[in-house]
Amino acid sequence: MPASIKVLLATAILSATILWWFGRGDDAPPPMPGRGNTDAPSIASAGVTAALPNHRTPMAAPPSPAIDWLPSWLVHPFAYELDVCVIDSLGLPVSGHTVRLGPIGCTPNLADVDTDAEGNAAIRWHGRQPQMMVEIEDPRRQRRRVRMTSGEPVRLLLLGLTRPPGRRMPIELPPHGEARFDQLSVRRPMRSGLHPFARFSDTAAEAAPLNLSNDLLADAMRETLDGLIAESDATAAIAGTVYDTEGQPCADVHVVLLGSEPQPRRRTITDEQGTFRFTQLDAGNFLVRAGGDRDGLATLPVVVTTGATTASLRLNPGRSVRGRVVGADGRPRGLRTIEWRSDDGSWVDSTATDWQGTFVIANVPDGTGSVMMWSLGDQLGLPEVVLTGVRPNHGELILRCPAGPGSTLQLQTAPRDAASTGPRLQVWHLETGLGRSIPPRGEGDSWPIGHLPAGFYDLEAWVPGDGHRVRLLSRHWIEGTTTVDLGRVELPRGGTLQFSIAEGALPQDTAQRVLELVSLREDADVFVAIDEIADDSIVHLPAGEHALLYRHSDGSPRALRFTVKAGERTEVTVAR
């Protein structure tokens, strides 16, 4: 059950209970351990992504507008909608998160909307085809491919982090994203321009080095202060205890206080005796929610009047996936991240093993799923172990670490012209749909890509200024024990574009002068030059079909289509 449904269900329970109490005309009975909703799935640890069934009426993006000046070769008749829900590691909504996504072959962009108070964001755009693939970069920066179909909204669940009460810690990356160290790691925001349908940008196709401002780098350090209690004259309180399944007080359990809004009002953690306390409360109706990790989940509606109201909650793990991690010698292996994904895409959860290698993923919905394992802190890599067809409550799983380090993929990129910069490789594990990014290296350097488990792979390369992503391997089997040497690899070469702008062709007012370069793609056009383009400039572009959009001196938008050939110069004239 998704996190948004959890909150709605909890609110419904709270409302029904209150009506029942007041309908009786009696005082509320004392809270009892174990009351509340414990069947909903929980989220246990760091960020994951899943495609969820969309249970609401499809709401397509606006239809393609009719634009008099627009040539037919710029029209994008198909509308797409991606509905994202971001929750923290306890299953609660995260607001203010900026999703990162882009079409296949483009560097990720920052979505033009942030998640709201319920953790939701609806991202819409147009394309040329009835279907297209996009790549989503989740909060832990792991990439996943998602197929979009026009008129059929896709819902994604992204998992963020739980914020400890009363502490400062980095939140999900804000607008402008992460620290940027090279051109390919820059996250351009989605934008609108003269091209009525282009929304995404591809920094890999921008030839000139980008000037990274201090503001962009400072944005990555944004922090929030969560859980501090503001000064208040309110004197009411909730004092309670959280118990485990055996009725023993449970320490170090996350407890949150919910009101009518989806965001928690307070957060705390139980002490060694399993007790917690929320103070300085106004009278009203609340929901206390405990757990959400490997120990299970419990919720309890509470009506606060005056003084301290007691609350007792018993955690219930519900359906669970349990197991342990061992090495090739059969000994326990700790410090692993375990992830569960249901086969129907309805739920994803993650947890960490303890020092003895054991793990529990609690409150899992019924049905089959896959279990994946990473070394702790290596979720930017690919899973070491994948088990399929796993059902909850079907005994203990044994995840056995590979005996060796996995396969190594070896290749060497051939040197290119001086205008080009080092490429970046992307490895895709086809069984899981997960991608691993390999940072740029110098020209002619060797690229050893290690720790690859057995499976089928795609290998792609981004080459800044020389083209969109190029596929080097397609569905290539790697056995997981040997080195695969691809030898010397030729990466794509771009061409140059010479602008010639006639005097009086553009508006005199510099604020009205607009020049946009876009790459014409089969799925959706993308911007390849966003910054100001100087008159009579030379631009290095990928080989392929492009267009220059500009505003003429008479105020009308215009578009010029042209082809850039590898290793050649193309001249484009903007006439008066």
C-alpha cells in the first residue's frame, strides 16, 4: 500500500473513531497496545524507486496547441504525465523534493515542480511518439528507466530519508540539485522557450564548458531544521510506550505525531524503556504513528483535551521477508543493504542487515517480488545478488555473497579532437533496470569497470559536445567472473555550426533577442544550447538534425532546420 494511502487510511480511522466516541457520549476508553493500522507496508531505509499502478482516472497533459508560425516538423502531438510521490524511510511524505529526470540519451533535468505537502508532484510534457523512455535519478542518485505511454499517467514512488528529530541534516536535493564537478553532472531545470514543446536540456551536447556559479554549488548544502518544538502556551501532552510483538518495551523506535495535514507535526524516538512524549500540544485530534521499519508499524488515534493523554502501541510486522547474508564460506556477512521490489510494481522497501547478517523487511504486501543486495553504501553500483519469485512469510532467505569480485569490463577510448572533453560511461543491468555511471576519464585512458555480477548489460557513452548517448554494447552477456576486453572504442564525433546573423534580423532591444538551439529527436526535442549565443559565433554540436529558433526583428518567432555532419562545418544564416 503506497504511503499516500497509508496517510488517508490513518485519517479515516481517526475520523471514524472520533465519531464513535462522541456518538456513545462516554469518555474515551484508555488506549490499548496493538490498536491501529499495522497492515500497511512500511519503508525501511535509503532511497528506492518503483512504478506503481495508477488507480485514478487518467488525466492527460494538455493537448498540443495550434500555433500559426510553427512548422509541422516541430509539432509534438503526444502528451505525457509522470506523477511522483516521495516518501521518507518511514513511509511519510516528503515535501519540497525536486525530481531529476530526462529522455533516454540526455543528462537528467530538474523537474519544474517540487513535491507538495503530500509528497506528490505531477510532471507533464509532450513528445513525438506515442511511447518514450525516460530515466529517473532517485534521491540516492541511482538511475532507473521508465516507459511512458501517451494518455496513460505513470506513478512513481521515490524513497527519501528519515530526518532525526531536533537535528540538522541535508534534505533531498533542492532546485539546482547536487554539487557539480563537471559538465555532465550539471542538472539543468526543465524550461519553456520559443519551442512550444521542448522542455528538457542535454548538457552532454553543450560543447562550451559551463560556468558553475557559487549559488549553484551553495544550493547543494541547503539544510533544514526539523523536529524542534516552538514556544507555545499549550500545556497538553501525549505520553506513551511502544511495545514489540512480544509485549516488551521497544527502544529507538521512530514515533511521529500527525494532525489533519499529511506532514508530521512532531517527531521523536523512544528511549531505552520504550517511552516517548509529545508536549506543548493544543487540544484536538491526533494520530500517533510508531515504527515503519524492520520492527513493524502501529498507529493509534488520540483525542487530547488537558493534561497528559496516554498512548500504548504494539508494533506489528505483518507479512515480512526475512533472511540472512552469508559469505562463500557460510559465515555471516553484515553491512549489506537489502531491497524488496514487488513484481507488480506496487511496493518497494529497503533495509540494512545487522552485524550478524540478518534482515527483516516488514509489512510487505502479498504477492511475489525480487530481493536485491548491495554492499552498504554502494547503492550507486549494481546489486551483488538478485533473488526472484520471493513471497513474504515463506521462510528464511539465504543470500550468499559472490566468491569473487565479479567481472571487469575493460575498454580504451580513442583520442579525438582538442575541442572534445572526456566521456562518461553508463552501464545498465537489464534484469533490474538499474544503471551505474562511470565518471569521465582523460582521452585515450583505459576504463576498467569492475564488480559486475552475472547478467545481460547495455553499455553507453556520453560525450560532451560530440553527441547524445551512444550504445557501445547491447544485451551483452557477462558471466560475473572474468574480464571482458572491448579493446579500442571509437566514440562519436560532432561537427561545428557557424552562425551568420544579418544586420537588423534580430530585435534591437537585447531583452527581446532570443536564440535557441534544439536537437530534433525521434521522441522529444531537447535544448542543446541554453546560454546566450553570440552573433557570428561558432558552436560545437553533435552530428544530427537540429533547429535554430529565434525572434525576428518584426517580433515573430521563426525556426531554421539544418543538419550537422561529423567532422564538418555547417553554416546557418539568419536573414533580415
